[in-house]
Amino acid sequence: MEIRLLKSSFDDDGSASTRQHTACFVVNGVAAFDAGSLAMAIGEDRPNVRDIVLSHTHLDHIAGLPLFIDDLFSTLRSPIRVHASLTMIGALRSHIFNDVIYPNFEEIKNEFGQVLEFREYEFEVEFSVAGLSILPVKVNHNEPSAGFIVGDAIGTIALTGDTADTDAIWVAAGQRNDLRAIVVECAFPESMTKLAATARHLTPLGLKAELEKLDRGDLPVYVANIKPMFREQVVAEIEELGLSNVRIFPVGGVISV
């Protein structure tokens, strides 16, 4: 399985930054998990991505979604399929695709027909997208938020999305004999533990505690969704923990598992 973390910001010289403001992973070049920078950074995978799976509806995870549909509007011969829970779909209809913040692409058609289709998923019910099996599991962030167990013909990964301390995703991951990697968030440094708890994110010590729930030190763990203003501090604190299987997911990089 190939997972790419899209770039999301720029340095002063115009080059892509290593800091991550928004969240979007592209798996096997065909499915996007979240859509924070989807329109802005999808690049060569743009012609193939027609399925977008949302973990939740915070702006940093959906910002690129309406722009992605807008970019492709005239060329789409089938709709962009957005997979989300019923509550998430309701939020997108009410607050994004409402003809106030952005046009209602559910109702606007091109010459080939519909350009946006919402597909509801249910937590703990596996579904298939573009050759991937996906099990959405509730995690501890805004209500509702999902982490995912994502599988292809080779194996599975656990993708937590945004979360604080949580349990169900680790139970689900522990049941997979073919689990090959974990992609997990760690947003704030230890000095901001109170804010992390309020916003329901992890710090490095919280990350360590979560990984101990799975107890699979043989698996590679990739850390993403680090708040850009605290990236260096968070990375340093993770390194100080001495977890040999934990590494930072390179923004703009690709991992193969």
C-alpha cells in the first residue's frame, strides 16, 4: 500500500513547506482520506482520485473539497464520491455546499450529469472504495470523528485521523493479523497538554500511551498532523521518547507498507 501525505503550505520563497496546516492522505493514487489540501496539492493523482473518505468536518480536513470539485466540474463524467457519516454529510450540506459559502454541487450538473455524490458510511461497518476495504471506527475528537482500518490485497494500516486518548481504533487494529503500519496524529508539545486535552489531540506522551494499548513495537508508526507552529518541538519530544519504531511522516512524502 502506498500512502502520500499531501503538502499544504509554503515557505517565504514559494517552495512547499515541511509544515502541515491541513490533512489529506492519498492511498494507492486512487482514494483520498480527508481533503484539506486536495485541490491545491493533488498533482499527478488528480485524474484518478474520485473517492474521498472523511474522518470529520473540521476545516483543515475539508478545505480543499469544494475547490477540488470546482476544478474538475466541466470534465467529470461521473460524480466525486464523498464518503462520510450521516452527521458529517449534514454538516457539509448545511455549512459548505449551501450556496452561501460555496455552490451546492449536489444540485448543479455538468453536461454529463451529477458532479457530487455523498455516500453514507456507518461506524464499525466495513465498506469498499477503489479496491480498498475501509472500516470506520469512532475516535475521540469532535463528534463524530473516525479513524480507519484500511486494507488492500497486501495488508492493512490503521489511520487514526485526529484523536485524543481513544480505544476502539486500537482494538480494531489489534484484531488484524495483516496490520503493516500505523499513521497517527500528534498535534501539540507537552507544554500545551491542557490545550491538547481541550481540543482532543495528542502530545508525545499521549502518543506513547496510545501505542502501548496496541503493544506492537514491531510495526512502523508514522506521525502526522503536527501543528505547524510547534512542529520542531513536537518532533524533538517524540525523538526524546526513544521509540525505535516511530518516525515522522514526511509532508509531501510517500510511504509504502
